[in-house]
Amino acid sequence: MIDVEKYHGTGNDFLIVDGETRMGDRRGFARRVCDRQTGIEHADSDRRGADGVLFLALEPSYDPPRVVMTLVQPDGSVAAMCGNGARCAALWAAERTGRDELMIDTPAGTRRAAVDGDRAAVDMGPPAFEPSSVPVQADGPLVETDVEGLTVTAVNTGVPHAVAFVEDVERVPLDELAPPVREAAVFPRGANVTIAAPRASGDGFDQRTYERGVEGETRACGTGAVAIAAVAERLGRVGVDEPLTVEPPGGELQITVGAASATLEGPVRFEYADTVPAVGGVADD
């Protein structure tokens, strides 16, 4: 049996497994437990499955404590970075160390995180627009360019995003429009597809994201929220260092894009702890 804990950051939900847990097939495990139809189910959660499995290895002897984070997505792929996942990892580590400042080691680099009660903030690093960094197959940055019928700007905020500004995110058939963009030849490694529209309040942007690796829309996407802020700054919609509220379906996130880095902040919640079989199905648990 494998011990798991479920956390979510603004609706972006993850199963956490201690990185020292011996497991022969992490990818197969993630595909099985994350499935929204047949994956893990619990009375203390309103949804079956998850947006991914975070394998976290805590190294408390460092100052501040470090957490090595590996995110395996529902399709079995490994994501280089996940903003809301890093925020969940930060709360998980804070609960075990009693520290409110931590370092999160990810394939995209080491990120500093801070926890304040049920909120966590993470340094997301500098957004990258250069073709080799996104990556895109283009001679220069892909800015407000038509890709499969959607006008997008490409940016890497730990993972690649194609960001499109629209009038109303709710009126966009994202499940239809996103897959051709996500798989377009201009994105050799694929891309998350994020749409944004000005909030009714006039403060910030509404967000929806179709996530690569999940292969569907999620309730929140931290790297997507940062991508919206970064593209908005590049297009002159917001200023440098201007705090911005981005609202995915799961709630509000606060982002600031500075000259050297971006930060992502929002709520994090623990949902439940459970055990699941290391092999076999979980539909009847």
C-alpha cells in the first residue's frame, strides 16, 4: 500500500507521495490514481482523481529546508514545473519542518517559497519569450501570432504556454480550440493553452487553461496565471512590478512580474490522507 495525501492550490489538485517511498512504476501509478473516472476517490474531496502526483523528498538539514519535487502528470509525463504544485509542496514541507521559508528543487530550477497560514507564495523565475527557451520553431519571439485559428503569444514560465486574450473566457470552446494549438508544429514539445479576459471588476484577468499532460482543462494553473501576467506586461496591458489578480475557475491568484523574476501567491488546502494499492485498480476503494 502507498500512503498519499491530497492537497489543492486554488482548485489545482495533487496527490502527494513521500519521495522515499519505493515504487517501481511512478508513471503507471500516476495514470491510475489520477484518472477522473476510475482513480482515487475519498469522501473529503469533491472530485475523483487528481491533476497529478507530486513525489516530494524532504531534506530538512538545509537552511532553509529543501524539497525535491517531481510532478508526474495524469498521462504519465513529467512536468518541469508547476506553480500550484510547488505551493502545495511548500505547505506540505512547512507542516513537517515548522519553517515558513523553503526551497523547492524542480527540473526547471530551484524556487524559493514562503508559507503564511493557508497561503503559499513561490518565486517562479523569469518568464522566457525567446524561441529556444519556450521552445517554438520561429526566428523570433512568437507574439500575437495566429496558431490554428487562435492569436497567441508564446512564453515559458517553467513550462511552455500559448496565451490568448479574448473578450470572455466562458464563451470560448476551449476543449475544441486548444488541442490543435497544443499540438501545433510550431511547438515542438507541445504547449499549454491559456486564455485570458479582463475581469468584470476591471482588476486583473479571468483565466482558463488546457494543460499539456492533463490533456484537459484544470480548475487552476499557476504557470498559466504567471504566463498571463508576463504576456500582459509584454503587450503593455500592465506595468512591470504591478501586482495582478488572475482568476481561474478555482479562485484567485496573485502574480507580480518583476524585471528579474515573477511570483505566484494563493491559497493552499489539505484535503485528506489515504492509502492506495501500489498495483492494480483503485476504482473500488
